[in-house]
Amino acid sequence: MSKTVTILGATGSVGMQAIDVARTRGYKIDALSANRDVRTMESLAREFRPRAVAMADPSAARDLKLQLCDTDICVYSGEEGIASLVGETNAETVVNSILGEAGLIPSLAAIDAGKRLALANKESLVIAGDIVMSRARERGVEIIPVDSEHSAIFQSLKAGRQSEIKSIILTASGGPFFGYTREMLNGVTLADTLSHPTWKMGKKITVDSATLMNKGFELIEAVHLFSVAPERVRVTIHRESILHSAVEYIDNSVVGELSVPDMRMCVQYAVDYPERQPSASPALDLIGIGSLRFYAPDTSAFPFLDLARRAITLGGAMPAIMNAADEVAVAAFLNEKIGFTDIYDAVTNTFELLTAHRASTDLDGIIAADREARAIANEQISKIGGI
Ligand code: MG
């Protein structure tokens, strides 16, 4: 029977891949949301005829409403509009591929509505992992990760029990600057940063992959999703992005998931789980690949792995602060206001200035800390000045 999905952040990189899966798998789309890309949203609305659509940007919502006035599709506006759209969806699964902190409230709305959450928005767990996971447990809602590493871990965990886990092996491509020293990193440009060796992704996550902040977020995501201590998550650089992550069990068996790097497979698995269905992703040709290489991460040239470990160990709003400072610093880097290694300084300085927020654990406290971190990070960036 055909599945019904709601896709949030539909015009982004993962969102468009989710749309592609909906096309090939014949999922029915109940609702779609996007930030402000009216043209793409109109064409998706005409192709899939969802019950409702929402635009986070109110003026984009007004434009889209005009464009769709010959249809009976409801158009919602703003962040509250997205939350309402999720609250009343008829879909079995909500695919959340919104970028950044904006994805948190929609994740909670999907859980409150009792929908399966196919989660590509890692910030939901980075910012408020305890709240999201405990609310999902209370409501009996499944969170199936769409992030390729966590999808691999989720699948690998089918081979044993929670008490039998020795460690989680979280793989990382290492990004375009693998092997660089801190000194070499001082000289890298925006164009160098945006050329990722193995994955095609949005700009924000491509920069986060280059700084390894993305892997820091994923470490925090794994701690929440799989209830493991941060020290049990071991990051291993794996250049080919074929082994998407693995679980080491107490008998020293390692069970991992291997496939070509293709997010469509992860989206499809999350929606179809516990079934598997044929997919449009290419088959894995191990002989063609020949060899798989693994290395230890260089945590002194790439300090965000250790910062993320500290953030989750301190707890409270510290992961949210780290995320907020990173969102601001990466935006400044993408606008060529600061250099690559300035991202490290802006985020680390903001984090150190706000460590008192490790005591904030409720949603209001975390959101207040997020806003304060954005303001402090902006100050740090103006101090760094132009490049
Ligand atoms: Mg990932």
C-alpha cells in the first residue's frame, strides 16, 4: 500500500532527494513546507497536489497563495503555519529536512501529532535532544534517523541488544581539508571549502563537514538517538564514504552498513521501515571501489569534535549554544565576512562566554540561550572584522 508523507524543508538538498524518493516509490504527499523558494514550491504543489503547503517566510507565503489561487491547496504562513500544517497532517510519516534551529518546533509538532518522524534535521537533537527523545518516548513515536551515519547505526543495531553495545563507530569523510594542519587551514578559501569530495549537500552542511562541526553534531545526535555515553562514540575518518557507520559489540564483532553515498536510500529506509523496497540508488560495487581507508581524526587542527564532546558532557543549553554560534559564524563565512579558521574562534569564544547556560534544561531556557549565543557570536564576528 502506498505511504503518505509530509516533507518539511522540501526545496532544500535533502528535501529534494525526499521528493525524488516520493516520485520513485509512489508516496502520496499530504503536505510540504519550504523557507522562501516560491517557484520550486509551486511546481511541487502542481505535481503532487498536496492538501496543504507552508512557507516560513510570510511574504513568500503571500506570493505562493496568489500563484496557487486556481487550486484548492491550503497555503500556510510563517513558523506557526508550519507547526499547524504538521499538527493536522494525515501523513503517517513527517520527513523533517528543515535546515538549522528552525527545525526544532516542527519536530516537536510531529511528535505531538503522533507521527513517525523521519529526521534529517540534526539540530532538533543537538539543541534539545533530551526534550525531543523523552517526548517521543511519552507519545510512543518512532524517530527514524535520515542522517546517513545514524541510519547506518540504526540498521546495525538490529544485530544485537542495547546492553551488548561496546562502542559506536561514527565515520566521517574528513571533508576537503583532510590532512591539513591548522596553518594550512588559515589559507583556505570559500570555493575550496564548498568542494566536498564524496557528498552533494547544501552549503551550510558542506562548510560544517569541512570544519568537522557536522561530525560534532552527529556525535551529539548519536548520544541522544541511541542512548550511549559520549565517550562510547568513536569518530573514524573514512575517505570513501562507503561504510556509513558501524556498531562494535562486546564480543568485538563490528556490524556496519555499506552503500554508495546517496541520501535517497536513507529517506526511503526511514519511511518504509521496517520494510525494505527496491531503490533508485545505484548498487554498491565493492570490487570497483577496491579499498576502504580509515584514519584517526586530527582533533588539534579540527577542534570542533572535542568541543562537541564537551558540549554534550556539560549538557543543558551548551550544545544549543554551540549550534547557534556555528549557524552565525558559517553564515558570516559564506558571506565572506570572516575566514575559515575564524569560524573556530567565533564559536569557541561564544561557547566559553556562555558556559553558565549548562544549567538551562527547559525549552524556554534553551531558546533564550540560543538567542543570546547568536548575539554574542555576531559581536565576536565584528571583532574579527573583515578578511
Ligand atoms: Mg551525516
